[in-house]
Amino acid sequence: MLLKIGIIFALCLTALSSGERVRYDNYRVYKLNASNNEELALLKRMEDTSDSLLFLDGIHRVNRAVKVVVAPHKLHDFLLILDTNKIEYELVEQNLQTALDKDYEQIETRATTSRRWTSYQTLSNTYSWLVSLANSHAANATLIEGGKSYEKRSILGIKISIQNGKKQKPGIFLEAGIHAREWIAPATATYIINELLTSTDEQIKELAENYDWYIFPHANPDGYMYTHSTDRMWRKTRQPYDTCFGADPNRNWNASWNSVGASSNPCSDTFAGSAANSEIEVLSLSNYIDSLKNKIKLYISFHSFSQYLLYPYGNTSALPDNVKDYEQVYNATTKAIGNRYGTVYTGGNIYDAIYPAAGSSVDYAYVNAGIRMAFCFELRPNGAFNGNGMELPAEQIIPTAEETLDGIVAMVNEVKSLGYFD
Ligand code: 0X9
Ligand code: ZN
């Protein structure tokens, strides 16, 4: 028995001490374009069957480029298949590891920093900052917890409710970082938290003063930690599933769960989980949202990349009954985003604008939580950007966050003018 414990302990130590990062030396990133349905179907089969290809975009439409990471040992056959089938491709990254090395250099490890939005933060830095912010703005901000992750980390958030005598303010819910590798999403969320509490800009003060904000920068803390410690390209949660780890927390919500655009294979990056809410992060966040029933009037989810603004549904091409309002808010928001730096957003309903994706947070908010306005931002960079899409240079955090906040100002005003906050 003792020996057995000893062996298990030794195994654990090996697992811990082998805490090296996954390397992607000589992995290439290609942009592919299927120009007819046969080519599209072939790409889908490639995605479903190959462990050596990591598709960074969902495959949905002809003539819509998708990015894919190709393992070096797969390269020869991969290119042969593309050539044989006359599928267009373009090399956008020669060696993924070079880009990842740059990413890791941009993580701020010091606890106190003046570089909060000119570098990417560790989870613990962001959490300590949230705690100190709540302390220094005790009258207007409180820490909130959207439950614990599979690895027992807190899903820490902040409620901002400026004490100005106004009662019954409409609630706005913002969730970021549900996909682990989309680092710009939590960075943008923390920038917005800071602006809401400290800005002297009239428009932002108005936003802060007239609404109750519930903001969770890290909806998937285990996954985020894992992208720092082990695998930069990790997307899912970290709950083990037999032969593989994690489910896609943006396919795990209890809204047309696993009906389309999701996988039942635990090794897939879009694995829907073993059941709706099988991921404790999703279960506890949806419970949290349910507990705010009728308070939340606007739901916002931050992802990257592609510069899309999206609204329901992800599971069907049917349009929401208030699609006219969605279009109006979409137009105002994307226009405002572009005003500052000329950043171009496109989008629409999830299913048509990008690809079918059932069980996402936005659909849950709209369908099950009765939140009539629910949007997903796919932040910078755009899809045409030559790279893997995750490696947004840290000097772009502030411009990204600024234009996104411009968009949110316009969004809130438009949603207000349509009467959703009454
Ligand atoms: O596939 C997804 O979950 C999202 N795209 S991503 O590249 N960030 O993975 C899009 C799904 C629509 N977004 C939300 N419903 N939040
Ligand atoms: Zn995402």
C-alpha cells in the first residue's frame, strides 16, 4: 500500500516537474479557402479526423477563409491533399512557436505594475487588482463570485453600482475569457472595469452611473492559467474526459445543447461536454445569471478574433423576433467602433455571420434567461490578419479596449432608445 502511494506520489511529481510549455516548433499556420461545397466538406472531414490539424475558425461557408495550424509531421500530406483537391491556401505563419515566444514575453509577472494594459496579465495579478479596486471604491464596487472552476479557482468578478440615490438601475452583464486562449478578451474587460470606476469622460460616467454592471473578466480561469503555464493554444475548460481534457464552455450552455456546430468527441476543441452544464464554470455562471432574473437587460460576451459583432441565434438561421432592433443596435455599435481608429467590424446573427454554434452563452442569455439584448464581440485582430489570430501585440490592448468601449457606449444608448431598459 505504502509503495503504491509512493509510486502515485512520484508520478504526480513527474507530472508537476514536467510543467514545460507545449512547443509548436515548425508548426505552420495556413489560411484555406473552400470554393465549393465538396471542398468545404473535405475541410470538415479533415477537422473531424485529424489530430495534427488545429482549425482556428469554424468551417461553414464557401469562400470564407479559415485558419489552421498544421503539425510538421502532417505537412507533406496536408499540402498534397490541398493540391490534389485544388483547394486554395496561403501560408500565414512559418513557425507558430516564434509567435508564441513573443506572446509569452508580453505576460506581466510582477504583482504591482504600471503596465496593466500594455502587457497581458496573469490571473493572479488581475484577481489581486480586482480585490484592491473593490477596496478602494468600496462605496461603488463589490467583488462577486460566479462560482468556482473545476480546479477550484474563483470565477471572480466585480459589481459596479455607483451610489447616487438612483434605485432599480437596469443591469448589464459582461463575461470575458470563456475561451482560454483569447487573451485580449479579459484584458479589454479589465480596461472597461477601470474606466467605469475612474473615467472623467461624461459619456462613460453616464454609463457607470445609470446601470448596475456585473463583469467577469475570466469566465474560464483554469483554461487561462493553462495557456500561461502549458499550452498557449488551449481553448476549453480543464475537466478530464476519459482520453482528453476539457469541454468548450461556449458549447456547454443549456440552450439547444449539442444540436449543431458542436462535437461529442472529448478530444475536439468544440466538445460540447457530457451534458448541458457539465462544466462547473457554465453551471455556476448560469445559476448566477438566473439569480439576477429580470435585472439584466443587456448581455455582452467578449471573444476574439475576427472583429465581428454577433447576436442570436447560434443554433438556427431563424432570426430573433426583435431582429430589427438587433440590426439597429448592431449598426450604431459597429459605426462607433470604427470612428476612433477605422477598425472595421462585420457580423450579424451567429449562425449565418460565422457558423452554427449551439449552446453558447449569448443564446442562453437570450432564450433561457430572457435577456432580450445579447451580443458577442469578436475582438481584434481581423480574420485577414496574417497570423494565428491569438497573437495580438500587447500595444494593441489599449486601442482595442478604447474602440470596444466606444462601441459599448453606442450600444447602451441605442438599447436605451429602443426602450429595453424601461
Ligand atoms: O465559436 C465560438 O464559440 C465563437 N467564436 S470563437 O472564435 N471566439 O471561438 C463564436 C460563437 C458566438 N459567440 C457567442 N455566442 N458568445
Ligand atoms: Zn471565443
